[in-house]
Amino acid sequence: MNLPIPFCTYTKQLMGDALFATLCEGLEDTPPVSIRMNPFKSKGAGACPTDTTPVAWCQEGVYMASRPNFTFDPLLHAGLYYVQEASSMFLAHVLRRLVHRPVVMLDLCAAPGGKSTLARSVLPEGSLLFANEPDKKRVQILRENLQKFGHPEVIVTNNLPHDYKKSGLVFDVVLADVPCSGEGMFRKDPDAIEAWSAQHVTDCQRLQRQIIADIWPCIKPGGLLIYSTCTFNALENEENVDWIAREFGASFVALDTDATWHITGALGYNHPVCRFIPGKSRGEGLFMAVLRKEGNENELTPSPFEGTLPTVVKTHKKVGKDRKGAKEGARSMAQVATWLQQTGQYVFHETQEKVIAMPCTGDAHYLKAVQTLRVVHAGIELATRKGNDLIPQTSLALSIDLRQEAFPRMDLDYQQAMAYLRKEALTLPASLPRGWVLLTYKGIPLGFAKQIGNRANNLYPQEWRIKSTHLPSEEPNIIQLCNNI
């Protein structure tokens, strides 16, 4: 691997000869492949990854013996698991050690969604996760991955950090996985090597400090900032967290780790931080530190609502052209509520575009967010309205709170599932009733189709479709299911 000479000179001086040699050897190795199971879907299905070893710091994570072609596994698209680099899964260890009751958390730079789905996996129930991505294209990927993950206590936004500063929203925990020079991705992404420069490192450090300055007012007194990068240099890592501590009066939070994880501590500073270095720890490059804002940590609070509240339907548009149409619209809304297992724990909102179900525990935050931020997804997107009809959405099919019995169902074989995920035309058995049909693969929901007689309309989102026409000769065997629904 041809690394930039200025990078080698600086990093060798920072790490010392032995650790730098270990890094160089690690960068020549094949990157490990790892996935993380979705506990809300995999446990009920008895899902078990095949030919794997555990990721020590994340109980949902496993290393694969080789890299399969994940694209052609319908269970990936069903949200049963997520392909994630193992070092990034360290966030699970951090949250499990530090968060023990419901909180409101913000993942500030969240696309494509690995750390967001991980956070929502380990946060206590009743927590609310905001997942934000400033880039308009990347936020759509984030939205897709969180919908596939299927947990309703999530809000996805497309905003800059200073927009959050203006919003007045505050959080118990903020994860700032800030944009960086990407040195930790050198062995996985050759373009990261080409893009590297000393000036880029300096520019990243400046941007990272501005991001933290913008978001700092959004952290509650006693709240936590989890700062992370995927780079090696100290300018973006130790120097930045030292600056945060001095600039804002924050204190470092020490993290207990196991010696067998081979995590490296701070380089050039004495702060309690964690570094993952290829060749030493089994994963890509990662830096993570946790700082606590001044204040009483007992002030950490859950969302404003606690317990189960009655269902409330809030309609923000006139339904139907006359009284009869309004009554029909109200009846269709009541029908939508029966599509969920725990209807009484949601507030239903209808906008000009869609009907969503927002958990009661997060509804006050949702209402504030839609007034101050660009919300691209919240709770469960249940349906879109066409006249007085409500068309069920893929977000509902993929939700962990879907009541499958509300719809006729058909379990697809592998070829049928791949055709559906390519958004190809479908032919369903004539025995199925006309109307909405829930399509599953090995008992795991994939989405909806509309049976209209001699054919069916494929309702899978156009922007999510698998574009490749290739079909493997054998069905993937990445995950085994023991309790097919």
C-alpha cells in the first residue's frame, strides 16, 4: 500500500516505531467482514448467522469467515441484520455502560445509519433517537436503513448542526461521528488515500470544532457527548477532545475495556480515549471519547410522556370533498390503527402526504421537530392517501410493531423475493383476495403488493430496488432461521 509520505512521517512520530509498524502490517491485511443482528427481528425468528465468530464488544455483532454478496440476500433488505465494520460497533459497549434509563439521543452525522441502528438496538425502551444527516442524498440512505431496521422510536432529519442549535431541542446524549480525513478507511477505500492531504486534515479539524460548538448548547446539563472519527492523527482526535474539555468545561468519562480487545489509549495526551488500530485490534481505524457536560447527571430525563396514553388522531388536511367523504376518511383512519400491534401507544398524524404513527413517548419532540427542522421520517410511515383510500407503506411492513394478521400474506421463494426487490411485475395466486397483500420471505416481511386479479402491483419503493439483474446460482445462506413465522 502506497501511503502518502507526509502521513507516514507524522504518524510514525505520533505512534512510535513499533505501533506504526503494526499499523502498516495491518493495512496490508484483508479487512475483516462483520455484521450486526437486529435484535428486534432476529430473536423472534430464531436467526443465527452461519460460520461466524463474536465481536467481543458488541453482543449483536459477528465476524464472517468470508464476504458473501450481501446484496442478493432478501433478509438484509428485510432488516434482519446490518453490515457494519466491527470497530464502529464499540458504540454498543459505550451506551450499555453509560445509559441505563430512557433518554433522548441525537446521532448528528448519521448516514448511512450503522451507528444509528446500533444505538437504537441498545438504548433502553422508551428512548427516542434523532438520526440526522446534513447531505440531502445521503439522508435518503439513512431513512431507508432506519425504516428497514423497523424500530418506531426514531426521527430522521436533514439539517446542519446550527439548525439544531436554533431548534431549541436538547438531548441527554449526542453522538458526533464527525466528518474526518478518513485515514482509518485506507485499506478498505483506496480513494481515501488519494484524497488525503495535510491541508485536508487541518480543514477537518476546523470543521469538527465548528460542529461541536454548534451542537454543544443542545446537550443537557450533565449530558454526554460521544465524539468519534475514523482517522488516526491527533489533530482530529486528542487535540480536538482536549479543546472541547477546555473550551466548554467538559469532563472526560473513562470507559472500561478488556485487554483482549487490544484497544490503544491516547497518543500524546493522558485523556481516557479509545483507539482501534488495524493490525492490533480486529477492525478498521476508530477513535472514540466520551465527555460529560457540566451539570447534574441526574437531570438526564426521558421523553416528556411516560406510560401508555390513549390514541389520538390528528388530521392536518380536509379528508374527502363532502361529509360522506369525511366519514369514509375517518373510517379508513380507524382501519389503519388496526395494522399495529400496540395501537394505544401511538399518536396518529396525517399530513398532506402520509399518515404516520408516532410513539406517545416521543410525540412532543416530533411536534417540535416538524416546526423547526426538516423531518424526512418519523415513527412508522403507515400509509399514503389516494382519495379516500390509504395505501400501506413499506415502512409499516418492515416495522417491528406490524400486526401481520391484519393482511393476507404470501411467503415468497428466493426467486420471487428477488424479483419483488427488483420491483419486477408479480403474479400472485388467484386464491389471494383482492387488495393489499403482505409479502414475506422465510416469514420475515419484505413489503406490500396489491392483488388486482390476474396480476399484482409491486409496491416496493422504486428508489430501494436492486438494480442488478444477476441472480446467484445458489440461495445465500448467511442467516439461518429456526422459528419461521
